[in-house]
Amino acid sequence: MPRLRLVTFNIAHGRGLNPLQGLTTQRKLRANLRGIAALLERLAPDVVALQEIDERSRWAGNFDHLDYLRVHTRFPHTVFGINNRRTGLLNLSYGNAVLSRHSIRSAETVVFGQRQLGEKGFLYVELDVGGRCLPLVNLHLHFGSRQHRMRQLDLLIVWLREKHRLHASTWSIPPIICGDFNNPNTRDDATASLLSHLSDYGDYRLLPMAGLTFPSPMPRRALDFVFLPADCGEVRCEVVRSMLSDHLPVAVEFEF
């Protein structure tokens, strides 16, 4: 059976532990991104799902963070899913991204709203793993409002049902869903709601079962998750200690 190692990581626009966006020099941004690249090299994932990654934003050094990571990690396949785009003097462009050692058959970005700053969304990719199609959703939900998160999940579920209708015959397994869910202190929020909806496609496992991911120096909340379908076995999960972002990365390894 193919074995895959997945890492999901909100990299906080490359600013590290600096609490204020826009006050980190380009030199420090590049050094922090090289630190993230070194961490990924050590973790040796096949697929990386990133949130809060900038394509070219004034507040994040005005350079392409995904391309910079690609060069320093040697992932052959990458794709951006831009949720926010603003031109002008205070230009910005950021969202979600995927780096993969396997080829990406297709990709699609869904943005939840029309705001130019702070908007969330998800990036859907279909990976070719040894000739088998593995669908993956890289998701980032609203940080402050349960009502907004529930509305965003409704949009995701409607979109997934249509995608399932059109593409399920080509999938090797139901979609893996990962990312930053921005839960409050309990899991009775976005994760519980999504787990209930995903029962339409079979049993899913929510990972990590235990382990807090935010804020990284002294974690108090679980925000970052991976939903694995029942078709995935021999599962290992780790919340990775790191000071490269205010979030901790989650690494999951499995067979499918």
C-alpha cells in the first residue's frame, strides 16, 4: 500500500513569533522561511499544506514565499490558492498553498468572501500518487466568529458534494481535509460540525487526538487538524515543536 506523510502548518506570513505583521524585515523573513524549509527537510513530508503564505505582499517583504520555500526544499510541485489580493501602495496577496513530491493533477481555489484583507478559503488539489488520485483540501476558517465558521463549512460541504458527484469515481479515497480551523477552547465547533458532515462519505478520524497547536511557545488551544478517511491505516500523528510561527505544525503519516 502507498504510504504518505502530510504536514499542515500555518506559517503566519513568515513573520515568526513577531506579533505585529509588517514589522519584520525582509532579511528576517527570509531567515525564518529558511528555518521552515529546514524543518520540512527534517520532517521529510510528501505533501505540505500551508496557510497564511504570501505570494507578494508589502507587509511580508514583497517576494514570493512559496517560490522561496520551493527553492530551499526542492519540492518539484507547488500551487498557490490566493484568498486575499489588493493592489496599490499597500499591495498584498496571500492565502493557502501546497508543496508536493507527487504531481498535482488539478487544483482549485474557493474563497469564502470578497474582502481584500482577512478573507479565508480553501485550496483543493488532486495528487497523483503512483497513478492513484488522492484528493486533498487545505482549509483556513474564520478566526473570530463561530457563525462565520459554520457558514464557511456549509459552503465547503455544498462544494464537496458537487465535487464528489463529478469526481468520486476517480478518487482512490475520499478527500483528506486539513488546515487551520480556528476552534475556540473546545472542539464543539468547526471540527465537530465537519466531522458530522463527513459521515456522508464514511468514517473519518480527527487528528491529532490530543495536543495543542497555538500559540507555539506555550500552546493553549487546538486549532490545526487533519481529517483522515477510514481508508487510511497505520496512522501516526505528531504535533511538532517549533518556534517558527505562532502555530505548531501537525505531521500525519498513513497508508492508503
